[in-house]
Amino acid sequence: MPKLGHIHTHLNLVRRMGQATGVDLSEAMQAGQVTSPEWADMVTNCRGCACADSCKGWLDRQALAGRTDRAPDYCENTATFARLARVAAE
């Protein structure tokens, strides 16, 4: 198992990815679209990802350009963000 990254770093990355993809993670949790275990899994997935440095750069570029439609393919949570974005768009 890969060494997990610092929890606060990856918690921030998950939150930023939500913002970049138009997903309000707090709202999704309140609406029951993300459970506490799913949220924990998202952060843990991110902590185990080898692309954290690439992700930081990608998020910085998105912040300058505005919101994107989807997380990058290398994101460990791409499918979850895509699902939540679809639900938010309904």
C-alpha cells in the first residue's frame, strides 16, 4: 500500500476539486448524495494518489480559468465528482 499523504493537504485538494467541478460537497452531504464513509473514502483515495503535485497545478490553472466540467482522468475521485455534478445539474 502506498504511503498516504498528509490528511489536511488532501482534504483541501478534494474540496478544491469539488469547487473546480461545480460540486458543493457540503450541500451534497446535507442532501444525502455523499455519505460520511464516502467522504472519508474520497479523502483517503486522494491521500493515496501519486498525482497530488499534478493535481495542485491543475487546480491552480482551473482557478485562473474558471470552473471545469470534470476532474482530470488521473483523479482517484473522477467518477464520484462526475456523479455528483450530474445530480447537481438535475
